[in-house]
Amino acid sequence: MGVLLAILLAFDIGAQNRLVLGGRHGWPGKRTAFDITPTGSLQLREYKPYQNILQMLDKKDEEGVVWYPDGWEDRRVDYDKSCGLPPELSGYVEGEDPRVWRWNPHPIMFDGDPRTAHTLPLSLMRAPHRENYVFDTGVPVRVNRFVFYPKWSDELIKPGNWYAGSPFYESYMRQYIVSASLYNEPPSPLRFPADPEPLDFVLEKNMANYKKVVNIEFPLKPLRFFMLDSRSKDYGFTLAEIELYGQGFSPEAWYTSKIIDLKGPMNFGRIFYDLKKFRWRKEWSWKEPEEPGEYSELDLGRKSVRELWEERLIDPVPVEDPDAPVRVEVKVRTGKDDTPLIYYRTDDMLDERGEVVSREEYLSLGVRRVEFDRTHRPYVGMRGIIEPDRDNWSDWVTVEASGEEVGIPDVRRYIQFQVRMYSEDPWAFGRLDSVWIELSPPLADKILGEICVEGDPRPEEGVAEVEVGMDTSFVLALKASAPGRKEVFDAVRIFTPVRPKFEELRIGGKQENRDSLHVGDRYLEVFLPRKVGDDEPVEVRFRTAVLSYSTNFFAEVWDRGRELIPQRAVSGDAVDWIGTNQLQVFAAARSLEVLKDFRVAPVVVTPNGDGSNDSTEVTYTISLVMEGAKVELGVYDMAGRMVRKLVEEETGSAFGKVKGWNARDEDGKLVLPGVYLVKISVETDQGRTERAVPVIVIY
């Protein structure tokens, strides 16, 4: 596995620094459908109508495109489609590598040479059979032409074969169906039917073909999976090349960096990236040659002659457009070692998770064979399972916006990035100048943290449970593991679901006054009166409410006197008297309701302007909502007619929302005295919840 060993900027042990990808630092790793601009930016690849897209697919090595056969060997990894090998070895990688549904790993119909061909038996002594050619470009490509043709050679076919005495270019496919799809993946070759159904889009069906070079034209669209189904059961044929042509910019592109060695454990701060969006509209048209015989029949048939394509620029140069339908997705993960995988050797009990081995040793082991009709049994010493190393590597975490701090684990030596870019318009593209992340040395080997409900420090099963939507008092304890260091941190930040309220600070088991305090809508910052060191616990008591089935109370600490990135706490045994050893809190089963604490007060309104009971207030809490909840709040008369709409919105979980009603209707007029219903309705994917409270209006 390739590891980027060089750190792009030197580190100062007492200060923040950053790691940069892009520009003069380059993009070490694997690119798919991205081009590098002269200034070192990632840019969506442009396809021109005379360029065969299949020859533009990104390469694994210097010899050319490597097409991976799907299904010819036992699959060792459940989470990707490799042929027995994980992404970090040499197998198929989703979003990176083209793939073909054949047993030959280097199919000659994609080699760019019209003189080499796949041959269905031409001999008159052998019966031809139906053949399917199925392939995957790895990522979607924007195409409007599908081209294929026979072996292009003047060599004559020998006697005893179909088309004997004719040149090979007469051995073209007489019947075919060409189909494609964007997302619907064909079945594996091991399960591929003998008479397959076409894919989602039938590009052309021809049961009486008389063209040597088949050029199928269709509206420009993004596609990924393609199938050429030969229906030539009565004639043999040769197939030299399958080609794809398109226009505009790639609809999707991927970049995965090498695993970067930071030369030591680091803490991670904000991640930044610089995306610019452009439009560059063009029109292409094909013109027939003026002189017959000037170009070959093959080049004219597949329309691959550059000078016969006329380009008209609607936009003379790329125009920067912030509203162009282009988006980028940046992900990151961190690890303790240089591989995110665990490799196993099959042991004496035929357990394929038997013995952990190194990557090098794994590659030296034998593999289990897979044939058309059966899978061979495992044997002692063969390659076992390969699986993610979740103990030493984090999952991929998405950076929602540039400048955001993401929740990747701190105190890690290795880091890896992934970039995906998407364009919904053929003439819109994105340019990513750089991606960089803030780094600094860790404050401690680790910061341990655990949380409990006040008054219940050692709950049953070791799990803190609370009432959803209920204002609750918590104690969060933190402790640094930094042997020999007396001063580690003097500030604590706790992230909460709703606005918290500070109650008490204890250091080393003793109550102490805070230096200062800052409370935000979803966080609490407590500045300590002094710096605390190794094995010196800090306990913060505060009030807040949880609004979901489970809540992680993320906490971090920092030293106000040093320019270092805050270090996140990890779950662990911070103090003896708390027995949860984790920072996660769960909702009690009895409190699992979407609508909580719906209250209306006062229930008697006297809108006479004396300042007493002139209006009423409606309070409610929405909890356990993963997606949006549709909330409608209104006032109705006793006949069921709406008098006043107070709220109509989509919202997530929300604590203690308040809305007032001043006894007036939609036109601002006082309603007549009488009884009214304040009614709320909350609709989620789990169903609909309604509550109503009567209110009396008197004046």
C-alpha cells in the first residue's frame, strides 16, 4: 500500500499547522474522471465528441486501462466488489475502476486496436452461440453514441469459416440489442442469465444489421452500465472494439488520497476547501468530408475524425457561476496504523477469520477457486476474510461545509481524504483548488470522559437513561492521561442538543469557582480557574434536554495559553464514582413520544388591554425526529373552522418552542367570546400525532 511519507508543512510543537492537498502540493492518490489543471486544481473532465471515452478512463498502471473481471475468483471482501482483493490491493474499487462481465481480465474489445478482436466461432463446423458483452465504466459518463465494429483487417477469412474469402471487416454482428443503465447493476457473471433482459434504456435493437461500423446515436445522458447482446445465433462474428462517445463535462468524479503519514499523533481542527463553479457552453456539429476517400470507412463510420467536428463556443471562455448545478463532497478518516484493513489466514478449523496476518503475508497465500457451477471449500492456510479495522480506523466522515470541524478521532498518526464532485449540467463543471486541514500535536495521550444523570451515577447495565424532552441535570467528568505533565488544559467545551445551563464545577473532587463561562444555543464553555494535569479529574454539572433515542455528549478541552487545537474526549473511566464509562445517553422507553410537553397557558384570555391575560402562550417540544417533521399549530372554533394559523413548518427535533395567540383571527380582528381549541398536529414518517387544549375568550 502506498503511503505518503512527506509532510507538506513542518510542525511546531507549540502551534497549529496545516496539511494541504492541491496546488503545488499535488493530489497524491487515485483520480477518476478528474483532470489536473496547470495550477494544480482538480477539475471535472471534459469529453469531446471525437474522443473514445473508454480510452480516457483512468489507469491503474502505465500499460493502459485495466478492466477487472467480475466474479472469476472468490470474493474475500463483503463491502466492495473486488475479485478477491480489497481496494488497497489490486482489486476492483467502486467509483474508480472499470469492470467487465467476462473471465478474461484484459478484454481486447477495449484495447483501442481495431486489428485485434474477440471472435465468436467462425468455423462452419462449430455452431455459433449468443454472446453478451457487459461492462461498467466505474463512474457515470456522459454519452450520446455507442459504437462497435468487427476486426478491421484486409486479411481474408480462410476456407471452412463463415464469410470465407471475405476480408475480416465483413464478419460484423448481424443482430444485436444495445442497452444501458445509470444505477441498475447487472447480475454477477456467476448468476448472469443465459437470456438476459435488456438494461433500463434500450439504445437500439436491430435484427437485420447490414452495417460494418455500428454507430448508435441517442440523446446525451449520464450512464454507467452497458450491455451489447448479440443475437447472431446463425452466424459467427468478430468484435474488435466497443467505443463510447459523448460531450460536455463528466457528471461525476472521484479522488481518494493515499494514506498520509503525519509522522506522529495529531489533533485535527477545521477542514477547508475552495470550490469554484463554472459554465462553458458549446455546440458540436459533424460535417461530412468534401473529398470522398479522404478518410477511412472506419473513421467516418465511428465519427472519430477531429477536423470533421465543428465546435461553436456559446461562451468564449469559462464563466464563473456560483449557481451552476455543481456540488462537491469531501470526506476524511483517521487511523492509528498504515492500513484500514485486517487480513486473516484460514486456520486449522477452517475459520476464515482464524489468524491475523500482515498484508504481505496475505498476498503470498493461496485463494479459493470459484467455477461456473460451484464454489470450492476453504482449506487450511488460504486467504481468509479481509475486513475494516474499526478499532484503529474511523469511518469516513463527511465535511458538510468548508471551515467546519468534523468529529474525527484525535491523537491519530494517519489520515486519508476522499473527494467526489457532481454536475447535473453537461456544460457546468467544478474546480477544486485545494483541501486542507488544521493540525497540532495532542495535549495528552488521551482525554477520558463519561457522563451520568445527576443522582444516578451507576445506572443498571451501565447506561444512562433519561426522559426525552425533559430538562435534566447531568454530570460530565473528564480526565487527562498525560504522564508527568502537571498542566494540560484549562478550558472545557461540551456540546448539547439544546441550550444548556451551568450548575457546578469540581476539580479533583472539590468544588471550585469557574474563571468564566460562555453558553451558546448548543454548547457550554467552562474556563477553569487553573490548569489541570495528568490524572486530575474535572466534573461539570449542567442542565439540558435530549431529543433523540441516543445522544453523544461530545466534549473537548484546550489550553488557553497555547495555540493548539482542542482535543476531543473519548469514552472511558474518568472518575471512580461514575459507572457509565461512556459519553452516550439513551432515551427511556417510556418517554418515546414525538410530541412532548404540549401546554397552553393561560387557558382563559381576556383581551381588554389591561396587560393581564391579554394573550396565551403555546409551548411544545418535538423529539425523536431524524428527518423533517411537519408541524401545524392553529386555533379552531367549536365547529372545526380554523380561526388563526399559528405555525406551519417542517422542523427537526426542537425543545421548548413557544408561540403566542392574542385572541385575534387571520384578519387581525378580535374573535367573538367563546370556547376555542388550540390544536397541534405533528406528522413524521412514523405517523401523525395530534393534541388539543380548550381556551376560553372572555371580554
